[in-house]
Amino acid sequence: MLHSLELENFKAFGERACIPFAPITLIFGENSAGKSSILQALNLLKQTRESREPGVSLLPQSENGIVNLGSFKELLFDHDLQRTLSFRVEATVSKRDIRRLPCQKNKIAIELSFKRPSLKEEIFLDQIEVYFREPTRCIARFRPFGTTKETEESTTDFDSVPRSLLSSTSTEANCVWLTEEPEYWESEFEHCKQNKREILRKLEENKSYLNAKSDSNPKNQENDKRLFQEALGFLEEQIDFLSSDFDLKNYISKRHSEEINTVLILQSFLPVGIRRVNRNPIMLGDRPLARLRYDDTVFDLNELAMAAGNALDQVLVSLFPMGPFRRPPERWYIFRGTSPQDVGYRGDLLPDLLYRRRELVKETNKWLERLEIGYELEVKPVKTDAGDLFEVRFIDTRRKKHVNVALPDVGFGISQLLPFVVQSLVSEERIISIEQPEVHVHPKLQADLGDLLVESVTRGNQIIVETHSEHLILRLQRLVYEKKIKPEDVSVIYVSRGPEGAEAQRLRLDEEGDFIDDWPDGFFPERLRELR
């Protein structure tokens, strides 16, 4: 799940702004206030991640991409190239990572900063920061410094890096700062103190193994001898330290010096692996020399950095953006011979999706009835020699004699809303973002969309809607009042323009569905003045 997004120097946002998300997030604000910038920031990161262009740090525009934001200069607040563009994403730690973290905390954040000092230079990733336990407390900072060159003779320690990912387009980011706050190291220190004898015993066993391995093969190559000596030196260093009467301060200093040598292996801005400088483990024959670990209490920068990258990656993979306009409907379609899993960013895959999944047609019709749209969906082949022609039609159920009409002959609002309805039903554990689903839709239907959002959330989805619809928020308030959804499951964000750019404010709901915070600038109360 996406928990929050922080933007700095991105389009309308100058000073840092935090946008907190919930299972259902509604983004309101006046025209050109910066609402779309929030969705565009996520789309920009997703577009870059999905790009196949080698060596690209950030991709503002792409042919047939999700978003076209022009040049990097146009992305920056005030178009000032001296500014640094920053995105901080806080998300749920993946299930595969949560067990390996030093505490049962399910949120982690990663911040990406980009620069382009002049028009003659390329966009580059300037900095990566990892945040853990609290979204405002940085625990590690990395700075890229060159490229990774893969060689067969390399003895560098790569942790869980597929060789296919290490190429001339990979970059490395060195850890240049690491927290020394005791709270991150205390549990590891205490565990080490309490289990010192057992840890020393294991280290002595590894040392004996290495000595025996070295003696059994005196004709080792020079490189192998160096590896043995490095491994023995590492073990002796650990044994000497653990045999001393060390305190927390000494312990943090030693472990800090070890972890700060960590290097991230990056593809674009995403960590794909870890390299350690002058650290072990190393592979000796078929037996790995396990580096010093203290069960789940260890402060492992490797795992924290990778967990942050995995959390961001999962958000971008799960994100399904839908723009303000979907592809206009056609009278006939030619089946492409594929089985799409979604409606497509512009709704262009909707016909094939419905054609291949007839059970989805039935489920969609149930919701069309529940939304009181007055039409029933029908998807059927058109009998031709080619055999791949089909049509999507609506049956008008409001008439005594049901009338079958083509999709283009139905009101534009219905055809624009249909892809969102279907995507909400077909998705599971996705992040669906959409701009103004209420366009061309009458007030009652706008309100009824609130029921659809709640239904989609029960499937594990997260919904982000940029909207102007008062009717939609009123329905969600009522659902909170009726205890069908919790107030914390709805995040209402109001975006306004201030002297230093756009500002984002969360308007909280109470248990009765009423707003705790007042609407800024009389956004919706304007109607009261019109009625007086």
C-alpha cells in the first residue's frame, strides 16, 4: 500500500509537501492548483521504471508512455535548473522483506533526488535516502558515483544480484551517511552481549575451517590466497572485538564503519542489489562464510535499502493510472487474439477484456444495475468470414421493450465511466488512480461511485481520485456514518496555491462522517452564498 508521497520542486510544488494516502484518497482543489501534479509524479516514476531505454535516470516523456511532461526544466518549480527535484515514497514493506527487518514495522520510505544543472547536461540521480520507523527520520544516504562493469574475474561481494542485471547501464551508489542513533543498534548490541560465547564459538569454527581449507590445498592461486587471508583477517578482527569489554558506543562505531561501506547497485533509480567494499561473506569452494549476524535483531543496511527499493517497486508495479479521457467507443472491434488483464491506461483494452471474460460482463451488469445507469452490457461476435469481429452494445432496460443500442450511441459520460467501473471490478491489490471520473456524469451517479470505491477497496485495491465532485465525498461521508467504512480509510486532500507553490492539506473525518477540519477558501460552501 502507498502511505504517502512527498514532493519538492515538482511542477506546482515548490516547498516540500506531504500527501498522505488511505485506501480511498480524494484530491480536491481549484483549477491549476496542482492536483494533477500528484498523480503525474507517480506516473513519471512508473514510466521511468517501465522504460527500456538504457541509462535513463528519469523519463519525463516517452512515445506511447503514460505521461508527457516535457523537459526536465519544465518539471521544475519556477523552471529553475538550480533546484533539486525530490520524491519521497512511503509504502508497505513487502511480505518477503518484513521478517528480515530489525523490528515488526511495516512501513519504509525511500527518497529520490534528481538534478540537471544545465541544458548541456543530462538528468542524473543525485541522491537516495532511506527512512525507517518514522517517515521524517533518515537512516542512510547514498550518492551515485559511476557505472558497474561486469567481469568474470570479479571478486567483489554482490549480495543477491542477478548477473543479468549487472551491465554497463547499471550504476552504483555509495553510502555516504548512516545513522548512529542508539535506538537502531541497541537490540543488536544487547543480543550480541547476551550470546557472545555462542557467537565466538561459531567464529572460531569458521576460522578453523578456513585454516584447514588453506592447508589442504597449498597450490592455491594467488587470488585464492588473498581471499583466504582477507577472510581470516575478518574473522580475527571479529573475534578480537567480541573478546573485549565493548560498550554500546564502541559497538555502534564498529558496526557503523562496516555498514557505511555498503554500495547500492541501481537500475535507473531502483536498487537491484548490494555490494560491500572490504567486507565478507565470500564463497570458498561450495561453502559460504556467513558474515556476522545476530538473528533478526541485526541492523542490516543491505536489507533495509533493498526493502525500501522493493516497496517502491511494488507501488509502481501495482499502480494503474487512468487519465481524464478514455478512448472513444467504436461500433465494432477486431479481437486482437490476446487476453488482457486490465482495461489499458486509456481504456483501449476494455473491449478485448470483456470479450474474453464473460463472467466479468455479468459482474459489470450487476454494478450497472446497482448504479441505476439503466443499461445492460452485451458483448457478442459479429458473424463474418474473418470471425474476429465483435461488438459491445448496451440494452436499454428502462424501456418496456428493451432496445439494443451501440456503445457510441450511449451518452458520452457512460462510455467514459465504463472503463473505470470495469477496472475497479477486475483489479485485486492494485493502486488505481484516475482523474475526474465524474466528467459528463450526473450528480446521483457521482455519489453512487462512492459505493463502487468501497467495493473495490474490499478487493485489496487502493483508489486515488482527483475530483471536483461534492456528491462523491458526501456519499463517502454517509458510508462512514453508516459504519461501512472507517474515517481513517478515507483521505481527503485539498490542494491550494500559496506564495511558495502548491500546498496540500488533509481534511480529517470523524466517526460520524463529519469533517474535523474546515474546507479552505469556502470551496464547497460557495453554494450556500449562491442560495441566499
